[in-house]
Amino acid sequence: MTATHPEGARRGRRPPPAAPPPADPPAPTTDAAEIARLEARIAKLEKINAVLIDRVERSVDSQANAFSLFQTTIGLERQVRLRTDELMNALRKVEQMNEQLLVAKDMAERANRSKTRFLAQAGHDLLQPLAAARLSSSALAELQKDADGRRLSRQVERALATIEGLLKTLLDISRLDAGVMVPQITSVGLGQLFADLVTDHAPVAERRGLRLTMMPSSAHVSTDPIMLTRILQNLIGNALRYTERGRVLVGARRRGRRVRIDVIDTGPGISEDQYATVFEEFHRGRGQTQDGEVGLGLGLSIVQRLADVLDHTVTLTSRVGRGTRFSIEIERADRPPTPTFSPAAVNALGRPGWGMAGALVAVIDNDPAVREATVELVRQWGCEAIPAAGAAGIIALVEENARRPDLLLVDYHLDDETGVEAIATMTEAWDQEVPAIVITADYGREIEERLAANGLELMRKPVKPAELRALMAHLLA
């Protein structure tokens, strides 16, 4: 029996065919989208991974660099420590050397100060034997009658003069270094100063066949007379020493409120490259001297030092082969009052024997050699002499002979008293002042001021016989 649908059987029709089920999406299309999505995600993850890897790499590089820098820093620190240790050792050595140098410098300065004090204070003792020798030489020269004797006397005199110059030079340097040379500024007439200097150096110029001349001058300058004389003595002495032929000229020119003193020679000249060095110690750059004489090279050094003390300006101009001019510029000064002399004193200087014949001269010196030489010299001038080592000895001799001396020649540094004290003792004993000359090798200003305050004449050792005789004649007139 055939089964039929009741509804279909009832209507008499066959049922419609069933609708097909909905179709699924195509499989390939779904896979491509997923792949694309996954590829995009993978690309994003790759970018993130790349960024992370880059960061990691940078971090690793930074750590590596930091570690390298750390290692470098440790190495540098070690080197710095080593160099610091080396530097500290070097500094310690330098400090030790500095301490040694300071000790050596201190010792050298003490030795130099001792030397300076010794030379500055021992001038009297150094010049005493020379003073005796020069006085004895002068007395001996006056006794010579034949040419050979006079020639030998002149040689001795020149040798003593050379020694005197060297000693004075050394003493000048010592006093300058010690700071004991304090200028005493006064008005100094250049005319008489030039004349005296030319007279003093004339024998040297004559012996060397040179003309030593001066230009008369009425100018006065503000300076220390002793220091200026020393400056010009050195300049003139140098000019005569190095000039072979021609002349040496001393003169002065007024330049406003200043005066320029010139010492001009016709010597070998000085090249410009030596201008700055000729004033240094021990510099001898002008060639061989005429007679082979060799100096210490200290003369111009003393000139510069004295000029600095006096605040004078020293200049030099020269032409090689033609000559040299040394110049000193000094402030002008007013002319001081002209001293007056008694007619008796003027007449005495013109009489034979210089007004000293028969005069009794007391010679007081604690050095026997100087005392004997002075006695012999004044006796050659027609005087009578009584010697002693101090005031007491002279007073005793005067009481014995019942005659007071007409003139006193007194050394300043005696055994138990000074020359001023000895003169005061004799003046009190006789109740009468006697003309006196105090002679000393001490160049200190204190002595000069003390003698000036007591109205006493002063002469420096070594005494020049001609100057001593002129002063004695003046006092005895």
C-alpha cells in the first residue's frame, strides 16, 4: 500500500518539491582574510620586536660603553695617582733643595755682610801702612840728589798711588754696599774742582805724553763734593789709562737749570754694544792700556753707583777710533759766600818755606811707622817735630821743653781716646787753643760732622804731602 500525504490526497495534487538548504560561504575567501589579518599582526609584532631589539642593543652598547668608561676611569685614576705621587716626590725634593739654597743664601749673605762690615770699618787699619809708606816715600824723594834716586822714588810713589787707588775703590764699593755713604749736598764750584783734578792727574798725563786740559767754569752745582770728586777721578783716570795719544778734556756746559760735566778723550772709543756693560763690575772693554797696566774694571761701576746715590745722570757717547765722552748732569746751585783770608795767610803762602820754618809741630799717632814718617816729612819742610802716641805724651814733652807746639797733627783713632778728645785734653792743659789737623782713614760722615762742629780741619789718609803742606802753611800763617 502506497503511503500518501493526507493533505495531498485530499486536494488531489502532488506536493511541491522541497527548497534547497542555504549554501555555505566559499572557503577560499575566508582563509585569505584571516591570512591578511595574521600577516598584519605579524608585521606589527615584527616592528615591535625590531624596536625592542634596537632598545636592547642600545642598552647593551650603553652598558658596554659605561663599562669601558669605567675601566678607562680606573686606568686614568691609577695614572693620576702615580703622577701625583711622582709630583709629590719631586715637590719634596724641590722643597729640600730650596731649604738648602736658603741656607746657602743665608750663609752667603752673612759672609757678604761680614765682608762689607769688615771693609767698611777696617778702612783705617788698611790704609794706615799705606799712609806711612807714602809719607816716608815723600820724605825720601826730597832727600834724593841724583837722577837715579829720583827715578826710583817716582816709581815707588806710582806703585803706592796704584795701591791706594785699588784700596779706595774696594772701600768705596764696600761702603756703597753697606749703605753707609750718605751724600751731604752742598754748593760746589766746578772751576776749583776741575783745577785740583787736573793738577792731581797732570803727572800721569805728562808721563804718558798726553795733554790734560780743562775748560774754565764759574758754574756751581748741588752735589756732595767728595762723591763728585771720586766720580771725576775715576773718569779722568780711565781716560788717561786708555788713551794712547792726543788729549783728555774736562769741562762743563750750562743746560737750563742743570749743568753737564764732560770728560772727553781721544782714545779707542767704545762700540755701542758695550754701552750697557761698561758700567758693570770687572768689565774692561776699551782695549789694552798704554803701558800694559791692568785695572780691576771697577772704576765705571763706582761712577754709576755714586751717581745713583746722588741722583745724577751719567751718559756715554763714543765713536770707535775717535774717542769717548762721559757726561754727568747735575742740578745748578747758587754761588756760596766767598771766604775771606787774612793778609798774613796770603803772604805766608808766597814766602820761601811756606811760612813753616822753625814751627814746632806735635805729631800724635798710635802707629809708630806713621808717626815716624810724618815727623821725618815735616822736618824736611823746616819744622821741628815732637812725636807721641797720645795727648799725655805731648803734654809731658811740652812740660819738659817749656814750649807749646804751634800746630797739632792728630790721628783720629788713638788707643785710649779719639783725636778730638786728645785735642780737648791739650787745650785744657795749656789753657790755649792750638791749630790742629785731624788725620784719619775713616770716611764716615759722623767723624766729619764731629770735626766740623769742633772747628777742626780734616784730612783723609793716605795724606797727599802737597795738600798737607799747604794746609799746614795756612794754619801757621
